[in-house]
Amino acid sequence: MAAPGNSPLHSQIPKMDKLNWKPLSLTLVEYPEGDVLGQLLALVSLTPFAILAGFITLMLFRRDLHTIAFFLGIILNEALNFLLKNWICEPRPLVRRVTYQEYGMPSSHSQFMWFFTLYFSLFVIVRLTHTNNYSHIEWLWKGLLLLGTNILSTLVTISRVYLQYHTWSQVVGGALVGGALGVSWFILVNCFLSPYFPAVASWKMCELLLIRDSSLIPNVLWFEYTNIRQEARARSRKLVSMKSQ
């Protein structure tokens, strides 16, 4: 038997000490050592990846057409960012003496977050309602949602400048492009695409994949909560009745 170090498989693997290792820049975020604020902002700058994971989870478990349309808008936003970067060709700042392989104008993080924030804000204001009469509690939780998303997007935008990945002009440019596209995409989905959702949901393929349309329901969370609670109570009474027989 050949020694482990002389096996054919081992002979085909290059010497590890002779390889040039390259980090995957998709999630790599650097911050100054010992800088607590920089570390916090580095964590905050990973928010877009958490949002993407949330979208994938929602689409797998809720399978709602509006969620899918929202996600398609995010993909379109990222494609536009890629085209703009390679058209403008503005390099990232060189203050850290690091050469980046991709351009910096507009900032993809900033554009992503402000697309999400503007679309989400309009969705909360226009679509997420219990009744036509707004209560103080509804205004409160809506205000907290809007405030939270705007603060988070602002922190992500600041983090890209603080960590020296972008200049102020690059993050502002990303915010303007993302915000404008977020508003435009919401208008397109809410006014022009949503009326076709019931017909799309009736397609055979959508029925097989359990894709549904909840665009006519004002508040999906409240609707699901009340209906699930009602069904659970009915099944509980039925179970008690069966046991008593």
C-alpha cells in the first residue's frame, strides 16, 4: 500500500505554500482592529445578505405573488447596479492601499438598502392596513417599522464610507438610484401588475407549486392570524367532542 503522501490523489494537489489565496469578497468585510464602532458597522453592512435570506425563506414558505414580485424588483435593482458600475467605471477609494476588482459608483449596498426601504415604506403605508380608520396603535407600529428600516439603511450607507469601501458620492448615488427604482417598482407592481395576480395564481403551474395571491387582503398577517385561530378552535372543539364519545 502506498504511503498517504505518495498517493495519486495527493500528487495532483498543488503545494499549499505555493498557492496564492484569494478571499471571496461577497461577504468579506474588513474593519480597523480594535475599533468597536467599525466592527458594529461591519456587521450592519451585512444586512443585505440577511434580507436576501429572508426573501428566499418567505418565497419558499409563503409562495405569495407579491413577495415574488418584490424579489424580482431586487434582482432588477442589482442588475441595474452592475450595468451602471461598468458604464461609469469609477474606482473605489484607495485610502487603504487596496485594489478592488469592481467599481464603486454607485454603491451596491446603498442602492440595495434604499430600494428595499422605499418599496417597503410604501407597502406599509399603502397596503398594510386593518381597516379604513387608522388607530393610534396602528400608526405607532407603522411609524416604528418605517423608522427602523430608514435607520438601518442609513447605518449601512454610513458603514460603506466609514469602512472606506466607498466615497460619499458613491453611496449617495446608490441611494438615489435605489430609492427611485424602489418607488417606480412599487407603482408598477401595485397599479399595473397586481390586477393580473388572481389570473396568474389560477395557472396550473402556480396551483401545482401552491403559489397564491393575497394582494386583495389588506393585512395578510392579521388575516392569517384570525383564520388560523378560528380553525384551531374549531378543530379543538371537534377533538374534544370525539374524545367524549
